[in-house]
Amino acid sequence: MQCVVSGTSYNHFIGSFIFQKQGKKLKIIDGQQRLTTLTLLLAVIIKFLKLYDKNTLAINTIAYVASKDDEIENKYNMRIDNSYFSIYSFLIFDFCINDIEYFDAYD
């Protein structure tokens, strides 16, 4: 990961991801926690971009978190094969993308 601030470049290695192909799917062998953290970070960035009326940036960032449903307008899909899907879906889709306010983000 690289960030440039005032001409100075900062680098950070977040680690590697190891995947195993299973048919058309990729199973994450190593890096689940890092991938989840990065996805949640992007979801919160989407929320704040919307809060500050940067809607074009927010919409363009959604593609890094979820894929657009081809058949249903304003619906997004995510493929997660574990028991955490409901809370993950709530945080990303309802709270960050669809702006459903269940709680205050600062809480």
C-alpha cells in the first residue's frame, strides 16, 4: 500500500493473501482478517464520502466492496460463505451503502 503526502511517499506492507481455486470460486486460505478489515474500512469511507456530498466518489468506491446486481436496480451482492454474513451485510449494505441509520457511527 502506498500513500503520497506533500511529495513524500509512505509505504506499508499489509501482508499477502493466499487463495485456493474451487471451481469458479476462490477460497481464502490466508488473509481473511486483513481482507475483512480492508472491506469494512472501504465501507466506512463510502459512508463518509456520502456524508460530505462526494457521491460520485462514493458510488465508484462501492465496486471495491460489492458487485452491482444485474437484475435489480440499487441492489448489491456479496458472496460470503460463513455465519458472519448477516452482520457483515448490515454494516456494509444497510449502514454504509443504503444509508439506513440503525445507530450513530460514532457510538
